[in-house]
Amino acid sequence: MPMFSKGIVLSQHKEPAFSKPVLRFVHPQTDSLKLDLKQIAVQTEQDAIIELARLARIVDERDGKLLYRKLRKSQGKAKIIIADAVDDEPYVSSRIGPLLQMGEEVADGLELCCTVAGCQEKRIMVYKMITDLETRIPHSIQKIKVMRVRGGYPAYQQKRLSHLGDMPRLVVGVGALIHLARAVYQQKQQSTVFLTVAGNCVACPMNLEVSLGMTVMQVLERCGLTQQPTRVVCGGSMTGVSILDTENTLITHTTRAILAVRENQRDAHYTCIGCGRCEQVCPSGLNPMYIHRLVQTNYYAGLPLFDPQLCIGCGTCSYICPSKLEVATSVATAKAYALGKVPGEEEEDTPEAGASSPSSTRPEPNAPLEESPPTGEAPSVPEEEADAQDDDLLKDLPNAE
Ligand code: SF4
Ligand code: SF4
């Protein structure tokens, strides 16, 4: 398949959330969950780190995968470890914010990954095309070189990392690295995520460290609303999903932002004017316009010609569309169809990034937020069975494979 690298440069609007300190908004009970080190009976330092990541139930926010599995795959193989602090979506600064404030923990997490992989090389990856930052991004953090990733959204990584060629690498989100350092040095289970709260309805935009399982409404109330939003987006401004039930939508491992906005343009649905911009910017080389038309007319038999399964869900086609059409949503529907899922049931089968099911059970206040993690209990099941349980957990996580 040819490697496309189109994309567009987006206005970022990181401020005022970015320049404020990252505040904590956590349940005291879950925040104090500790790992039981008596469970760890391993031979090597590498295995101990992987086991702690497993017990701490750390999920990499960049792909929704369990970190211990990524570590196990990279053990003795990866030649370079990269901390992903790229916030390429407008408003979102939930990686670079914690990176600048908690650089020591990020560096510790990187060092632990290097120990597992048996390599020395490590880098921090930060987006370059951000213009409204008042804070200077340093060339190195804790003596680790910071790479400034160029290029338009979302094709930057393909371009920037191409110089690494086929070098085996492990790329881990900044949040997961912080939680890995806390698991190893403080025996803390992951019970929080980092996210940005922003939008023109938010009184006090900021980056927060929030307990898993809190509701979107609890987080919005923490930051305050100046006016009633017409749209609340959970996830990123480009890849997130609009939610209606803020009272019952829960913060998950991959929630990177909550945006509360008041807008009128999106409510006016014009017709496609055939300008071709969506095709020009699509990083997967698709023609979203035709796919949109086929989905709108329910002519699904014609979809295989247009390869909707190659869509990466970046949302660029909807962003660029002058008619404000939800082209990306149509392509997502077409992709679900191409992958053998019935249109209309795709949300159940493939949970969107950053949003839990509206029917998720809301936890009792001050109660442990997750039932499944056996915090501190000795593993009483064989490894294969434990892996099967991990598969079940992965199924419940957004963006899980
Ligand atoms: S959402 Fe899919 S179709 Fe639209 S620009 Fe991104 S990859 Fe292309
Ligand atoms: S960008 Fe919008 S108006 Fe232009 S061709 Fe694509 S769908 Fe039609």
C-alpha cells in the first residue's frame, strides 16, 4: 500500500489550559490503591518491571493497550524507546502538560522501558506546529533529547519517524510512563488519567489528573461552565465523539480531553459542493466524498471500490469540509460495513476513543472505581487464564485490538 502523508496544519488553541499547572481531581480511596509486592516472584529485573506493570493494570493512553504486553513484546528487542507527547489535535495538551510538569517521572518510566528492552536510546516526541504556546519547550528534559515532530495532522509520525527506518522501537504515551514509574517506585496502581478540559463554554480550561470512572459531568463541574454547550466532545477535538449523556459517560484510560463548545455552524447541514478538499487532505488516500454519498444513499454494495477499511479515523475530512458535512462519520460507518459489521451496531462493537458506553455503570462515590483489578492479590490463575482475562479487559477498552 502506498504511504500517504497529506494531512493539514491545524490551528491549535492550546491556551489557556496549557500554561496552567496540572491539577489533581481524584477519589482519595482509589488514589491510595497499592500493589502487593509479595505477588512478585520473578527471576530478573526486566520481568519484575513487566509484572509490576501488569499488576498495576497500566494502559497506554495512545493505543488503549495494556502496557505490560507491549513491554513483554519489546523485551530484548526494541533498540529505542520513544515517549509520545504529541498533542496534535486542537485544544488538547494532556500529554505535553504533564510532560513539562512531571518530567522526572516520565524520564524514570523511559529508563524502566529501556531496562526491559535492554537498550540505551530514548527520545521524547513533541509536536512542532503549535503557535500559541507561551511556554518554551526545552531541547531536552532530564537530559533526554526532545524531538520536535513536524508536518500536518495526522501524517506527522509517518514522516518524522521514517528516519528510524526499520529500527525496532517501543512508543509509549507520557501518561503510561508516569504510571509505570509510580508502579515501580511507589507501588501505585493506575487509577487516574491525564486530560484537557477546554472549549468556549468552560470557565476555567485546564489540564487535570482525574480518577478513572468519574463522570464527564463531574469533571465539567470541577472546571465550571459559562454557558450551556451545544456539544460535548469526549476524546480529542478531531477524533473524539459527541456525547449526550454527560451524567453517565465515564472517564476511561484513553480519555484525553473533554471539550464543551457552543457552535451553530455544525447544525446547518449543507449539501456536498464537490470541491474535493476531503480527498486532498485524507492521509489514507481515500475519497471521503464518494463514500459519504454511498452511505447517505444506503448503497453499501458500492463501498468495496473505495477501500473505507483504510480509514484511520483522524476526522480531517470533516474538519476541512466547507459544507460542514460529517464525512468522517459516514466513512466510519462504511468501514464498519467493510469489516463485516452491520451499520448501526458499530458503536457496540468498536467503542470510540475516550468515551465509555453511556450505559456504563456509575460507581458509588468513594467506592473503588474498578472491580476487576485484583489489587494486591496473589495471582491464583495460570498464565494462560490470566492472559484470557487480560483479553477480556482489552475488549472493554477503547481502541483495543
Ligand atoms: S477520517 Fe478517514 S476518510 Fe476522513 S480524512 Fe481521516 S482517514 Fe481519510
Ligand atoms: S470537502 Fe465536503 S463539500 Fe468538498 S467534496 Fe468533500 S464532502 Fe463534498
